[in-house]
Amino acid sequence: MTTSTVHDRIVEACVLFLIVFTPFAFGTVEPWSEAVAEIVILGMVVTWLIGNLRNWELRFELPAGWLPAALFLALLAFQAV
């Protein structure tokens, strides 16, 4: 089991915020609602990069089911054309 760092907890909190906030915000047609989600996502990426580069370790791990998910998304993109 790995220990959770402050950076990991911040990213997890941002994910939970986005899961709750974006369905409500995208119901509106105002640009601020999309801007809030985009700014939070940018903050998550920056926090993740700072946390990994601070340890001189930039590792990207794919989850176990990434191949079926990628193939499904490719099928959706193909059908949209």
C-alpha cells in the first residue's frame, strides 16, 4: 500500500468536486460554468505534475481495463463520423 501525499489528496478532492459540480453547472448556458470546470482540471494537472516532479518521478500508470475502454471510444468516434 502506498502512502497518500498532499498532492494526491488535492487531485482526489478536485475529482470529487467535478463529479458533483459539473452536472449542475452544465445545465446552465453561461461560459463561467465551463470555465470553472476547465480551471479545476488545469489545477489538477499542475498539482499532479508538481507532485511527481518533486520526487523526480514522472510515471503514468494505465488502469487494467484501458484497452477495452480505448477500443470502445475509438468505435464511438468512428460511428460519429
